[in-house]
Amino acid sequence: MNVAVLKTIDDLKASAALKSTDIANIAAVSKATVSRWANGAAAPHPQTQMLLADMRYVVMRLEEY
């Protein structure tokens, strides 16, 4: 299980009010794939992990405003 990916997905859902569908659309994957990531059944491709990390960074910066 990739705890960092799980935390990133949870943070995006909580802080940015994103749904799994939103994350899936941004990452260009299916909603089921995001669900597998969140459940630890699969891990995103390294490029997708970077995309998720970038999204989380942007959300954190926007929270400052």
C-alpha cells in the first residue's frame, strides 16, 4: 500500500472538495483506477504520482488565500 498516494487522494478530496471522478478526469484515468489507488490495490504510474503531488501543492497554496 502506498500511504503517500492515499494521503494525497484524501487531502485532495478534503481540502479541494474533489471527488474521485474529478481526480480521475484530471489524471486521465477511470474512476475505478482512482478507487484502486485509494484502496491500495494498485499504484499510479510515477508520472501520475507527480501529477497528484502537483495538484496537492496547488491546493495547499490556494488554501493560503
